Amino acid sequence: MSRTHRLFQLMQALRLMPPPATAADLAQDLGVSPRTVYRDIDTLRSLGAVIDGSAGFGYTLIEDAALPPLSFDTDELEALVLGLREVGEVGDPALVKAAQTALSKLRARLPAAQAHRLEHAVLTARRYARMPEPGIDVSALRQATWDERTIRFDYSDAEARATTREVDPLSIVFMQASHCLLAWCHLRRDFRAFRLDRMRHLELTGASFRPRRVPLLRDYMARLREEMTPADPAH
């Protein structure tokens, strides 16, 4: 781990750990010695980060110089908290962690009164039904979708019928109680939705379908809206 990367990781740990974070806890999180943590804290302070505390008492990040000043009105702040907490409830493991990090970054740059409001926001999100675990690396799937790369995976439908699918991934959506991949399926030559918990053995084929993702997704969403529109009783 380079020193620059270690300093970045230390800032992340200070944002995420309940204050005050002890040098021992920080050292364990980073895989370094407490002495290294002491030196890195001094370096971060010299770079402008306001970090309260000292050896033996723990450290609290007061102001994060790496982030620009932020200001939100009350409703904006509630909306941000609600959105990030919803991600924490329904997101895949990587997005859950990203939502926690985003909240910690917001907290570090808000004025004291707004930071308090963020910590004790009125709105929240709770889902008590357990989300099915994805059967593939969702981060890799998101990257393939963004890069417009054709993928291949094994899939089991609701009747446990197994197939191998090659698809152009278009979007990942939360539907009812599971995450689904919206895609153009090469096998069916049509649009299909695939539950992530039924997918296995994701791999890239090496083929690109750029720049067709946006128009394909637009066509798929138009079809879904059409299917959900009630038929006119006069016809």
C-alpha cells in the first residue's frame, strides 16, 4: 500500500468509525502499526484536516479538508439521508458500503447544526424482508453495463430450469423484493429481466455493444410502460 493510498484509507476510517477512534482500532483497520497511525495523523493535520484528539484518547475528524464545503436546506438534507439509507437497505454489499461512506463524507463537511440534523434525520428507510443474495459479483456487472460489454452467465428460472445466457446488460433495477438485470438476451432475441440471485458464473465475452445501451434501454422501458398501461375499455 502506497503512503498516499494509506492516508486516503485513514481518512475513510476516521469518517466511518464512531468517534473517538483509537490508534489501535485505526491500526487494525489499516493493517499498520499504531506508530504509523500517529505519523499519518500528523501528516493529515499538516495537509489541512482538522482532527481532534491525541495518542491514548482517540481521534475525531472535525473538518475534512479533502472535501469542499457543503450546504443544504432542510428538505434537501432529509432527501439525501433517505436516499442513502434506502440504498443501505436494498443495495448490494458494495453499494451498502458506498452509502455509508457517502453519509460519513457529508457529515464531515456539514456545519455543526446540519451535521446534527443528518445524524438524527426524521426520515429513514427500513425493509424487514431479507434481500436475496446476488449470485454474481454485482460490482463487475455494473462495470460491464457501464462499459457496454456483452456478458455470459448461468441462469435458473422460477421453475429451476437452467440455461446459459449471453446478454447485453442495460440496467440494474430493484423490482418488488429482488434486484433484476434488464438486458437484451441473445438467446431469446428479445428483452428480458434476470434476477441477480438466480445468476451464476458471470464472465465477459469480450464483445462490445457500444453505443447501443441507452437506445436499447429506452426501448425496453417504453415497452414496460406500454405493458403496464391499462387497456382502453372502449377498444
